[in-house]
Amino acid sequence: MQVIQQEPYFCPPLIDSQPCHPMRILLLLLFCASIARAQVTLVREAPNDSFDLGCSTCRLEVTELAITRGQHAIPMNMKKPVSVNLLMWRYYDNIVQKEVLMVDEPFWTTGVQLIDEVPDDALLSIHLNLSWIDSTGQTHKFYLVLAGLSRQDFTRLPVETTYDPDTYAPYRFAAIGQIMLENDEWETYDSFEGSCFLNQIDLKKRTISGTFEFVANRIGMEKLGIFSNGKFSR
């Protein structure tokens, strides 16, 4: 896992006026070694943790994408959706004699993508589920929401969204991060500051790209998480 250091460390020099006792030298070497390890190890009990999501050996993947009506205050986990994904398609099934929803456009009949029936100025929310594989191969989860957008915004990209405590603010961004620990438990972080740029989106092909960063509170502990260099593409 990539760690951003805020303060450089150094080892105190030997004082020339004092004799170089072998035990004193050994203690100094052990002290320096412990500091060197701290520079590359994430200290979980520190006041804050920093995560470089774009490190050279990391991977950030979009696992799920959804667009919903209205302004959602928090991101939606697509494994437990709470609203209809407007990227889905509707068609009339002659066998069951009713309209049916499916993820992909039906190739055997005419279908309608739900978002095509939404007015151009209606407020929408984009939900992104991401998997982040860090430099150690560990997988973590991120959930993003870009709320207060409209279909008109998709034609004048890029669009910036920023965190706002007002859940009904236009162009609002919010994020939740779930960091996996060594004992198979999660640390959950809830954003209180940050921004996300939507650079590209294709509603028919369900492709999207953008960048984001945020600062979050660790739920259940007085601790901050600083997440930088997030880049997603699908």
C-alpha cells in the first residue's frame, strides 16, 4: 500500500564529546532501523492515513455504473440497489406478456433505454462502484456519487463536482471508502471534502472516465483518510 510521508525522518548523530560505547551505537542503529521501517509501513493508529490511489503498481477498476433520478446524498452499492438504474433497457416480452427490464439492449426486438425518457433538465445522480488493488495485491472498495447533474451536462464535459454538506447542492460529490485490514476487517471512511471531474461518459456504451480525490473521517475512530490521484475509466 502506497504511503505518503509528511515529515522526513533522520537519525541523531553521535556526539563527539562522548565515548562511542558499543551498546550506545547498537541502540542508535536499532532506532534508525525502526524509523526506516516506519517510512514504508502504514501506521494504522496514526492521526491520519494517506493513500495514493494512482501508484505505479496499483489498479483502480470500475465494477458497476448506474444513473438514477434525483439527488442521492450517499453513493449506492449496486449489489444492493435502492433505485432503478436508468441505463437499463425496457422492452415488451411477448412470452410473459409484459414489459421487462434488462441490462443490455435487446438485439431481437426494439427496446428503450430508460434514460431516454428523462427530461434533459431533470436532476440525476451518477453512482460508481470501484475496486482498488493496492501495491501489495490487496483489494479495497470505493463508492462514489456525482449528484445534481442533468443530461445537458453530459454534452459539455468535463464537469467538476465537489463535496458540499448540503445534500441538495448542484454538482455535489461524495465518497465512501472501505479499506481492507490484515485481519479481514474493514475500515470505512466517509468523505467530508473532495472533488471529482467527469471527463467522459457514453450512455449507450456505458463507458465513463474521470478523476477524484477526497478527505474522509474514519467511522468509529478519530482518524482521517486522505485519498489522492484517483483515476477511473471504463
